[in-house]
Amino acid sequence: MRLPNLLATKTGRLVTFFTLYLTEGIPLGFTATAIATQMRRQGLGPAEIGAFVGSLYLPWAFKWVMGPFVDVLSSDRFGRRRAWIIAMQGLLVLSLMAALPVNFTTEVKLFTLIIFLHNCFAATQDVAIDALACSVLSEKERGLANGVMFGGAYLGQSIGGAGVLLLIPYTGLPATFFFVSAVIVSVTVFIALPLKEPKGPPREPVSGPAVAAAGREIGRFCRDAFRAFTRSRAAWLGLVFAIMPSGAYALNLALQSNLAVELGLKDSAIARLNLTTTVITAFCCMAGGWLSDRYGRRKMLGLFIAGTLLPGLYLAWEMSRHGWIMPVAQDQANRPVPAAALVTAFWVACLSFAVFHGLMYGTRTALMMDITTPAVAATQFTAYMAIFNFVISYSATWQGLAIERWGYPQTLVMDSLFGIFCLALLPFLKPRPSVTPT
């Protein structure tokens, strides 16, 4: 049976990029939610889990490094982007299979290293997918396509996180590695392999070895990024803003997985929580962008960032009130039983945080576009997005350490305090003047 080339039609292109982004979201949801939850159940501490979750996002902060390699080391015969996508999907599966026999309770460093490489492959695949999208989508298709792509990523995170947690009671954890791999292989076989990527425009001749040429491109990116950030006050203040947490983060990272297990939530309940918060965040991303268009970008972003602080502070107060301060080991004798009111407070905090985090996320991206200089837009905006991923990585790491040293309430308060500092920069992040055609 000959499978169709989905790039040949508009509907096919939308299906292609939806499913390709699905393969980015599933492994991230699987590792950041399902695996992190099982790590806590099997006795790993918040610091180890925080470092693990932090490592998941680090490759996404430096994915721009792979851009020149994807551009230079490519084949017109197999498709300049298609070949990279297929290769990275194969490596995603191989790395999952390599991680399967590793006991993450006794060999957490080895397991983290393998999953770190796994995310390097996923981030490189993302570079190739975005490059393919830029080359095959018409201008009229790009808005809808981007919405569909991020929808696929969020759905993938739900499948890899909530879906796997629901499967574990019936199949056990090892079988879910095969489930995630099977989904990726299915997309490779039925979507990526049949694609016929259009032949790109002639490329400029590369002088010297291809790897050296890619290295020169990386150096050029760094120089261009530096120049972009020094072009205006808004640009370099945007850099400072990007490197700071945009509000609270803890209820979206390892703290949530740790606390859900400690408060006695079953895997099915954690799955429902993950699915609900993911859906809420996805819809609020779109709502945040719409509200910022209507009522002003910086004003709305300031309100949304402030809103992310409230759920964490509320949960910190409730945990202090109920005396749930330090992490509780899973094998501890006479483990305390959380009050029903505390479990309810945890749910309320997580769901309300998802609302404000989604509103913030959709608005923040638009603001960074506002302050980006058009002449260097690709470089400057890419750098901003990379730094945002780096913030997620270091936030998950320090929060895991803080939980073990100072406890949950103090970590939540610190998370909120760090998140409020960025508000001082918002008045100075003025959009670049729009140019009216003459």
C-alpha cells in the first residue's frame, strides 16, 4: 500500500505538523510527569527529581546550536529536513529502549544522562520540523498551523503524562516505554517516511568541511544575538527579563509531582490532574494572547504574572497551617495522613495556577515579539525563547534542593518572591515603533 504524501495538500500539511509535534510532546510528558511521579513513589528525593526534571529542559535552551548543522549537513535526495526528522525519531526510540533496563532509583545519574540525550534528539527534531514548516507552509496557513502544532505538543504531553499514568496499573511501568516508542514509530512509518519534501532553493557553496561551516554559523549567531540585544534599551532589558522567572514556577515543575505522591494521590488522580491542567493551560495560552491584544500587552502580562504568585502562596499557607513542611519519605514508618482540606487546597492551587500560567505564557511570547527588531528577528527571538527554557531548567533544579533543605512552604514563598522581580522591568519593555507604509 502506497501511503500519501501529506505535504501535497493543506489538510495533509496540518495533519503532518500536528502529529510531528505530538512526538515532541509525548516523551516530555512521559519523563516530566509519569517518570518523575514514579521516581517519588520509589523513594527518590525532591533534589534528585528536581535535577532530573531540570535536565529535561536544558537541551531545549540550546537547540539553536543544532540549527546550522541541520541546515548544512543535509541531503536533497532524502529531504533536507525529512532525513533529520526520521533520524531523530529513530534515536528517540533507541534512547528510550536504552533507558528501559536502567534502574532509576539506584542509577539515577545514568538514567538522567540517557534521558538528557533523549531530549537532545527531541530538540534537534524540533529544529528540523520548524524548518520544514517554514519551507512548505504558505503565509495564509502559518497562523492555523502554529496553533495546530502547539495543540499537538500539549496533547502529546497529556498522552505521555496522564495517559501513561493511567496505563501503569494495568501494564506496569516497563511496558509504557514500549507504548511511547510505538507511538513515535507509528508517526515515523505513516507520516514522516512517506513525505516528499519539495526540493529547496540552491544553497550557497560551503567552503571547507561542513562541520566547520556549521561552527561558523554558530559563531555568527552569537555575534548577531549580541548585536540584537545591544540595539536598544528594550532589547537588552528584554534579555534581563527573559533570564528571570516570569512569575512563579513551582506548581508547574517537579514540586507538583513530588507533593502529589506525598499527599497520597493515586496514579489515576495524578493523571486527571495532569490532563486537566494541560487542557486549561492550552486554552488560557490562546485567551492570554487575545486579552493582551485587546487591553494592552504589558498591563495584561503584569496581571497574569502577579496571578501566578497567588496559588503558591495560598498552598504555602495551607501547608504551614496543616503542619506539612518537610518531604515525607515513601518508606517512612507511621507516615502522616494529609487532611482532606490540604489535598483539596493542592488541587485548587494547581488548577488556578494553570489558568494564570497559560495566560502569562501566551502573552509573554507576544511581548517578546513586540520588542524584537525585525532585521534580526530570527536571532533575537530564538535567543529569548532559548533563555526561557533555561529558566525552567534552573528553576526545577534549585527548587528540588530547596525543598529538602527548607521544606515546601518556604520553597513556594521563595518561588513567588523570585517571580515578582521581573515586574519591575515591564514598564521599560516598550514595543518597537510600528512602521506605517508610505
